[in-house]
Amino acid sequence: MPAPKKLGQQTVAYANPPVIVATASVVGPKEGEGPLGHTFDLVIEDSYFGEESWEKAERKMLEQAVNLVLSKAQLKPQDVDYFWAGDLLNQIISANYVARTLAIPFFGLYGARSTIYEGLALGGYAHRRGVCPPCGGGQQQPLQRSGKAVPVSHRARGPAPPTSQWTVTGAAAVLLAPAGNGPRITHATVGKVVDMGLKDPNDMGSAMAPAAADSIARHFQDTGRGPQDYDLILTGDLGRYGSEAAIRLLEGQNYMVRPKFSDCGVLIYDHERQDTLAGGSGCACPAVVLTSYLMGKLNEGTYRRVLALGTGALLSPTALQQGESIPAIGHGVVIEKL
């Protein structure tokens, strides 16, 4: 197989673009009630999914998403070459335990909320058939309502500020193959860690916005393209405040992205009706929107070429307790309906 062609510092163009032959999404009840509810494959009735803890529910959702995507492609686990997966539980335990069940050669990933796009980029390098299923955790309603990100706090500490985001309950899977019918991943832009010194765990969107803007600008520079070359520029889960910050940063570099720009954290909930503060967040947020809403738009021909990017806040409770700031990263891919 010809190697991917390097474009500039951070972008590659795949000589044999992998095909997205199937996707699957599983979400919780709140996500099912949102404006994208009709696009998801499975909406569970409660965030525990019949399990005794939300950690076990997360594992079950991820396994369900993988089984759904394999069923759509009429494949069995032994037909898959590689399994890329990650989550936000300690030592990516949801992915690890699902990998134990599937017995597919496994790469465990951690890119925080950018994990879905990290998996897609690596899948393009592999030139083989593989499943990329990042997963995001379900929580109890009181914990979700605290507005705090899962890695930072498991306790509600009073009213959440408006910059907080609601953690999306869900899991998703993408099946890649070297040939077949479906949109193709033609390019990948691998992000750098960007840290602007922000320390507020209740404003993850603003902390991740510089990383998103950096990767989008780098993609334009590496490829010689601009916003006009895309039908949509979609970020992972910056939410309302982070999205606006990213747009302003890009406009400061003369990239007028606003008419083409959207964000999964803004799309997944109805802000006025569902009381989700700045929008959705978490590892599952970009994953379930990509595998449902975005793939639907690509398959029906509404979009032909999309630059989709996931951002991750690479923080930990230990680092925050020691006064560290929040580093972030943004990985992006170009998905085209050729």
C-alpha cells in the first residue's frame, strides 16, 4: 500500500482513503429527547442501561455500539483486523473490558474528547479493516446537573456557571475498510498540545478552543485550502462559549469560518428546552454526532466534503489540584462523499 502523503507539518493525504462502511450510535434518554434524537441507532431508557453502576452501563453501551456496527456490515469480530477504542474512565477500562470480550487485536487510545478522531486518523494509516469506537460515560442526573466534567469532580457543589457543559451519555462505533461503499476519510490533521494557561474546569470549551483553532488553521495552511472548500467545519464539543472563542481566533488569522462552522456540543441538545448550560461535552459527544447526524448528511448528499475535528482537554484531577493549567489537543479528518 502506498504511504500517506505528508502535507506540511501536521496533515497527511491518504493514498488509499479508508471507507466508512458503517457507523452506530447508542445514547441516553436526554440525548434521545434532543434535536438529533431521531438520528441515533439506539436510545436507552435509563442511563444505567439495566446495570448496577454507570461504569458498567458505559461498558455495555460501547459493546452494544460495536455489535450494532458489525451487524450492519454483516461481519463478526474475527473478521476485523484491529480494534481502536478509548473512554474517560480510569485507564480506559470500558474499552479494555470490551476488547477482552471481542478478542480483536486492540489499540487502547486516550485523546479525551478527541478520541474518535484519533482513532479515525490511525485507522487511515493502517489500511486495514478496523473498528474505532470511542465511548462516553453515563452519569446520574445529579452528577450531570453539576455541570462538571467527569475527570474533575464527581460531586455537585452548588449551581453550575453558564460555561459548564452537560456530559453526553452515549457510545459510538465506526467500521473502516480499505474498499466499499460510503464516505471516505481523505485527510487527517494531527493536533499539537496547546495550553493557554486556563485553569477553570467549569469552562472546558474556552480551554479547548485554542487547540481547535490551531489545528483548523494548520489544516488550511498544510492543504492550501480554506473555509470555502468545505460544506461544513464541525468541532467536537466546544459548546457555545468555546465555539465563539474558536471562531474569533480563526477570524483573527483571516479564516472566515463562521458561515460553515458548527459544533457537536451545540447541536446535540436544545439549549432553551433542555437546560444544558453551554451545551454537550464528553468523549461521546463528538462520537455520537459524527456517527448519526453527520453520516446521515453525508450519505444523503447534503454535505460532500466536511472538515470534522474533535478536541480533548488533557487534564487530570491530580494536575488541577497541583495548580496546573488545562492542556488541550485537536485532531481532525476530512470526510468526503466521492
